[in-house]
Amino acid sequence: MSILVAVSRILPRFDFRIEFAASTDVGLVRQSNEDRLLCCPELALFAIADGMGGHAAGEVAAQIAVDTVRDEVLRPPAAAILDAYVADPNIEARREVFALLRRVTEAAHAAILEARRKEPSYQGMGTTLDFVVLAHSRAFFAHAGDSRAYLVRPTTTVQLTQDHALYDTLRAAGNAIARKPQRNPLVNAIGLAGTVSVDTLFVDLSRGDRILLCTDGIHNAIESEASLSRFCAKGSPEEVAEGLLKHARERGGRDNASVIVIDIKERFVKRADDAGPSSRELSVLSACPLLSGMSPAAVLGALAAGVEVELAAGDRIPRDVASDLVAYVVLDGAVDLPDGRRIVSSGLLYPESLVGARRKGDLPVAVSRTRLIRIRKDDFAEVCEHDAELGAALYQRLARYLALGTG
């Protein structure tokens, strides 16, 4: 087991101090460790990769991936995009950051394909890849494979990424599958096929938030998200990392296990546009049936479990994300329902998901580029459990809305 511990750090372009720790362990079964970690506080960049492929090729793929991510983010064009976002964090600048993350991931994919072309023994190698860039008061994530990113808050632990495995992909596409099969192969990863699909997302950060990147050797050893919350609720980043690796060993240590823990500490840069929804977005959210009549503070508390996502015109909107049912609040854009209705700003999609009910039928479709706040059922329940008064108000509004049959 190896651990990297850092004291409080100031990062370029980022408004908060951080503390972080990174740890990796070969486990009790594998002969070698094919996980790779990247911690570059000088770039406000952290990455994790879980390689696959025989004859040490997995560790080669993972190393190529994290090296490429570092090299690409270090290039002047990447720095210019991030500097522009920090100077003016508007939606278009945010989209440029997302495009940068996709290009960086695709560069890692191309580098692995090229290595395979040059070296016959590397055939079949590939890797998962998750990385986060911290900028302004936000965290930007890129994801491919089945390693995971979590956001741990005092009120909830949010799984930010969805595994790119067969079962999870079929569920997101609307296929009803009773239970998870014993074998759940990856359908997307770096170097796995000719092209790679890259998920990108961002979250607003506050002091007290904790970011967790981990390989499946960690998350497969955790019984539930409630258990993960307990592991991550207290202690320093070093203690959390050590505790998670120790637990993975106690559960059999069947796989390499790696984790990066990043704590968001005090904010030392104050800006006019502090983290959180803009006044216009807060107005849109407050008009949603789930949040109507609530104070701005209550709206923000309810959305501690929310993650903003953006879909292109024609994209179908999944009911299942990150192994759970989800609901959405439309920020802007429009969504067409299978019954012909159209939902626009402030609209609520899949409200029944928040009480564990599944709607059957075709998936809704984004009419144009559409931004939504995505809320997973278990995360919503955790927020409500943490604040009983807020929870009662939310469930009361939800029951009223479902009773009217307008969802």
C-alpha cells in the first residue's frame, strides 16, 4: 500500500484551499497493480485510471492515460481555455472547458491505440479514466469506464458518474432489467474500441465538500452509498483513504484498489459571482413544483443532491443514472414527453422516481440543447433525512404534484 499525503495547498485558478491524499493497493489476489494515480496540484488536476489487459499491458495503458492527461492540460491552449473560464465563467466558457476535457480524453484514447499499433503484446489493453480539474469555484469531471467520482457533502454523498458497463448502459437506455447480472462487462473505456464516449459534468463547490475518485476495487467493496457516507463523513483525507483501502482488503482484496480524496477547505478568493445558481436560475428553480414557495436557502439545501447536466438536441433522457432512479428539473431548453406534452424551464421530469416508482414506456427527448438539474432518489432521501423539516416540505409538495397527475 502506498499513500501520498499533502498539506493544505493553494491551486492555480481555484478559489479554495484544498487538502488531499491518494492511496493505492495491489490487493490480496492480483500479482501486479494496474491502477495509476495522478495528483498535480500545480495544474489543479487529479486523475485515476484502472488498466486492463494481460502481460502488464493494463498498467501500461493506465500510465499512458494519466501521462497524456497531464501533458494535454499542461499545454498553452488548455491553460488559455481555463484562464478564460475563470475570468468570465459564463455558459459558453463552461462549454469550452467541457470540450477541452473531451479532447484530453480522446488524446489519451488515441495514445493507447497508437501504442497498441506499435507493440503487438499490447493488443487488448485499455483503461478506465476519471479526472477532475478545479477552476474558479467548481470541479469539472471527465469520465470513461467504471471507476467513479463522488461528491461527499455534509447532507449527502452523490455518485457523479455512471459506470460504462453493459447493465448500467442498458438501464440508462430505458431497458427494464430485473437484476444485475454476474458478469457486467465494460462497453466503453479508453482504448477499448475505435472510439470512446466521454461523460463530462461540473459541480459548484463549498467549504466542507469532499471529492472522491476511486477504482472499482474500492466501490465494489462498499455495501451501499450509506456505507460510503460513513467512511467519508469524518477524518482527514489520509484517514479516509487508508480506511477505504483497509476495508477493501477486509472484503477479500480481490482487485487493485485506488482512491484520491480531495477536501475543499476555506475560500480565500471572493468573487461577484460566487458558487451556486445565478439569480435567474434560482428563480427558475423556485418556480418548480417541487420547490415552489421555499426560501432561496431551502431551495439550495434541497439541491445539495443535484448535479447539472446538459443534453444535446435529440438526446434521450434516462430514468436510471449511477445505479439509481433519477428526477430532473429543467433549467433551460425543452423536453418532449412520449405522450406529446412538452416540458420547459421549471418543469419537473420523472417526479415519481423520488419515491421509488418507475414510469414505463419510451424515454423523453431533448428538443434543443437543454440544461437540467439531475437528482438521484437515494441522494434526495439522504438530504431529506438530514433535515427533517426540509424533507417534510419536499415530500408534501411531491405528493401534491403526483396526486394531480401532471408529472
